[in-house]
Amino acid sequence: MQLRNGSAAAAIAAFTLLALATVPASADRARSWEATIQLIGTSSESSNGDGGSSIDFDSATGFAFGFGYNFNQHLSLGFDASFVKPDYDAVIVPESGNPVTISHEASVFNGALNGTWNVLEGNFTPYLQLGLGWTHVDSNVTDGPPSTGCWWDPWWGYVCANFFSTYNDTRFSWNAGLGVRYDFQNRMFVKGSINRIFLDGAQDAADPEFDMWRLELGWRLN
């Protein structure tokens, strides 16, 4: 596994040094709701299944959003939803015949309930995070012929369209990570983190693991 976007880690390190040089006494996070918008990136990943099957994901960038509640200066609980579209190469091995390679773009959605422990009470703090959730992966490869539907539309009149079903799956996932946070005086804050996401595959299927970096801009809502 390789985290190709080393600039994200460098940005987090630089942000940490800058924040340490200008740390005010204390942030007032306790008993407050907050929301974030996020720029994210995932690492490349290779994973093997049984019978010679395999899948290789390229690294990708995407977007996410989150909201949560700070119980006190240290402990918070929140939900994060992220979306990326990595390119991939999948090797499928039929029961008879030669292996087939499919190259396409996947759609990957991850939703997680995350617990966060802020190490310090001040405006700048490192933090640790653990989370549970699910990951939905859509191959964007059709699993059969299209179905056609027709209806009357108030703007376009009589309309017919084709609908495609694709190979997709949803798996339980969990994550662990660490990062840094800085709270400004105007209720805004910024965060940077690196997490690892673990997918629970079927018994004979691939079990990919992804590194994900996050750069977040957030607001405390009360």
C-alpha cells in the first residue's frame, strides 16, 4: 500500500508547526455542535481474492462532509460521509477459460460514526480517532441488459429511458487515525488527519485497506 500524495502529510506537518507557535490558552469546544466540509484523498491499494482474482485501485481525491457534537474539551462523537471515484483494474477468473481484466472507474462511498479524543484543551490539539460504519463500492460495470421505462413528463412530454443495474456491494468497515486541530476565535476551525480504513470482505473475497488523508474546514454552531 502506498500513500502517493505526500504533499498532504507535509501540509499537516507544516500546519502543526505553525499552530504550535501561536497557541492561545483554551478553546471553548464543550457542549457544542459542529459541521465540516472536507477535501480527501485515498491511497492506491492492491488486494487478492481466491482463485487468482484481484483488484488494484489507483489513488484518488474526493470530497466529504461531517457533523458532530463535543461533549467536553476532549471527547466528541460525529458522522462523516465521503465520496471518491478511483480508477481500478480487476482480474476476474471464470470457472472455465482465461482470466479477464476489467479497467474502469469505481464509485466509493464511506459513512462512519467516529469518536474523537482531543489530547489537549487548547485551541491547538492533536487528536486520536476510531470509527465504525459501512463502505459501498459500485463497479459501474453493468450486470445485465438495460430495462426501459416510459412516462409522461409535465415539461418534456412522453419520455422513455434506459436504466442499468451494476455490480456493487456494501461492506462493514472501521477506521483508525490521528490528526491535528486548530480552533480560531470566530468559531471556525481547521483539521488535518490521516486514517486507515479496513473493509470486511466475504470469506473468499478481497479485503482491501485504504489510507485516507483529510483536510477539513469547520464551524462550531453554538
